[in-house]
Amino acid sequence: MSDIVLAGVSVAYDGEPVVRDLDLTVASGEWLALIGPNGAGKTTILRAIARLVSFRGEIRIGGRAVTELSSRDVARKVAVLVQEPQMPAGMTVAQYVLLGRAPHLGYLGKESSRDRRIVRDVVRRLALEELASRPLDRLSGGERQRAAIARALAQQAPVLLIDEPTSSLDVGRQQSVLELIDQLRKEQELTVIAAMHELTLAGQYADRLALLVGGRLAAIGSAAEVLTEPAIAEHYRAQVKVIQMNGSGTAVVPVRN
Ligand code: ATP
């Protein structure tokens, strides 16, 4: 079980509150999209769950408070895909993806044939085979992003936290990466929390959307409940048309007057 419960969670940077008294429950195997304007606190919530920033209140994963877990336990439970991952210069894609196995390696830090099989599998699923021996600093932005996704998936943690999974990807790769995450979610009962700016994609892939504004929850629910023209106009100051597409989700289309 990898359900996630946030109870009264607040985060401040230099005394400035950016997440305020947040209550949120994400079921095991659920995909929750965190949406909201720039600076709303989406990344900070992901960082708090992964214990990368200190917080007030309580965060539990599978019933255990994250503050009581060792760093290795957190790394085994939670894979985090940040917006601009640091990538060691000179390392190849395959070596980098193998880093995702680090929380599982034994005392001597030597990978097993199982670790290598898992790496080969995610490299294949992300269509990175041809790039596997290429150094990371000789990849395009989108290729680097796919390598980062592969590393996070190789970690095989039951909770996947993603900051903007598709920001550098072309539309085809956006769809294939989100499909892959969704497929793995179903196969492995991954719990996914993803900060997403692409509202149409958020509505298509997430079970529920949580709209954050100024560190507080302004709305939570299905795409049809949260992605409304008045809410997007109010909170994003954006003019959009929201279109319900017979069985294919909710499309949010910018409108120019
Ligand atoms: P975006 O959509 O732009 O990625 P976000 O919703 O993910 O934004 P956060 O990155 O969580 O927002 O930032 C929330 C607030 O906290 C912002 O006002 C930001 O300037 C501030 N902030 C983020 N990181 C730090 C930091 N390390 N020190 C001080 N303030 C920070």
C-alpha cells in the first residue's frame, strides 16, 4: 500500500509561507495532478512529500510518517523526477539510468543481473536504446528528459512524484511518456502525483486534479469539476474555452480575443 496522506502541511521558505495548512489524501494507485499558476506551491508539495524540504504537519506514505523513515527507505518508496535534474557530466544514458537502482543495491553497491534487466527494460520502454551509450551532455533537452524519466522509473518505487513530466517533449513523446507512466501505474499500482501545466493532458491522465493557488487548495476533483472556464479565468488570468470531448476528456484551449 502506498497511499499518501498530508494533514495540516505547511512549508515556509525564509519565514515566507508557500504551502498553507494543506490536507490531501491520494489513494494507492491513484494519479493526482497538481495544477495551478506559477509559484502556487506545486513543486514545494512534491519536495515535502519526498522530504527534500522541512514542513509542519504530517505526511504519511503507506501509513508511515515520512519523518520516521531513513533516507534509504524514502528513496525506496518515492521516486522524484524534478524539473531540471542535475546530470553528471561524462556519464552515459545507461549509467545514469542505473543510478535509479542505487537505493536497492547491497552493501558493496554492485548491481545485480536483475538491476541490469530493469535498466534495459526502462531504456527500451522509453525508446532510448540507440542513445544508451551516448554521454548525457550530448543529448537534446527532450532526450535528457526521457533519460531522467527512465532513471526515476528504474527506481521502481511505489510512489512517483513528477514535476512537469512533459515540459521539453514534443506532442507525440508527451503522449507516449504519459501512456507509459499510466501503464506502469496499472501494472505496479504506482501512486503518481504530478505537477502539470498542460491542463488538457492533466485532465486526460489524472484521476483527480488538485488546483493550488497561493499554497492552498482552491479545488479538487475530476477534470470536469476542476477545469472550468471561470476557475481558469480567476486563478490563471487566462481566457480559455473548455470543451468536453465525447469520452476523450476535457480540452482546455486558449482563446485570443
Ligand atoms: P511553477 O509552476 O512556476 O513551477 P510552483 O507551483 O511549482 O511553480 P513552487 O516552486 O513550489 O511553485 O514555489 C512556491 C513559492 O515558493 C514561489 O513563490 C517561489 O518563489 C518560492 N520558492 C520556491 N523555492 C524557494 C526557495 N528555495 N527559497 C525561497 N523561495 C522559494
